Amino acid sequence: MDSDAAPAGDPGDGPTAAPAPSGPADAGPATGGGGRLTGGEAARTHVVLVVGLALCAVAFWFELRRALGGNGLSWAYVFEWPLFAVFAVYMWWNVLHGGRVRRTRPARPQPALDPKYAGMLEAWEAHQRELQASVAATEGDAGRNGPPERATGVPEAD
């Protein structure tokens, strides 16, 4: 950002509004807009769904006739085309309603500490602080005096 330019939210600029989406890509679920499709975009989505479902229905009918005529492989397609139709409806719903956020369960509250143990907890925390302070002091002394001597009982040779 240029240092001479005023920020967009400067109070001297007057009321500001969020920029309107400039096209289908700005308002769609892919950009995290999260809103529902409306107007022309929704109508196009409905048309695509209807065409896709019609294609699945025609393909199902065609494969069913072939399967009943003796073509064994067509039985797989008889069950596949309705699955494609169900997937098309699922995708239509997701595109139409945008990326919805899954609800998460609220975190379970931690159980409160029983008052009779509060003193024990405070004593333990104080003890931990004392231990940390003594370790820090010991490490500080060892750093000033050089490396610790070996406790082998045998004097080191010069």
C-alpha cells in the first residue's frame, strides 16, 4: 500500500460499502462467499441439473432395454446411471446453497477443581516453580565454572 494513500476505511471518506460481486466467480461458493445462488446463476444451475437428470434417465432406459435383451454387461450400467443422477442432485444442492459450514459441538467444559484440592494444586505449582528455579541456578553455575568434572574418582592426567 502506498504510504501517501489514505486507507479505504478512513472516517473522512464517508460511509463505505463492501464491493458488489462483479461476476459469477465472485459470488459463488468457490470463493467462500457462502451465499445461495440466486437469479440467473440459479436458473442456469437448475437447467444443467434437468439436462443431466434427463441424460441419466435416457441412458438408464437404454441400458435397461439392452440388459433385458441379453447383454449382461448392461446390468452394471442399469445401476450406474441412477447413481450418477443421485450424485448430480447432490452436487446441484451444494452448488446452489454454497459452501455451508459444518456445525461443531461445543467443547465440553472442564470439570472444576474440587475446593478441598485447591491447596494441593497451589503447593504443587509452587514446588514446580522452585524446582525450575533451582535447575536454572544450577545450570547457570555450571556454565560459569566450565564443564562439570567427571566423578570417576581417578584424577585426570595433564
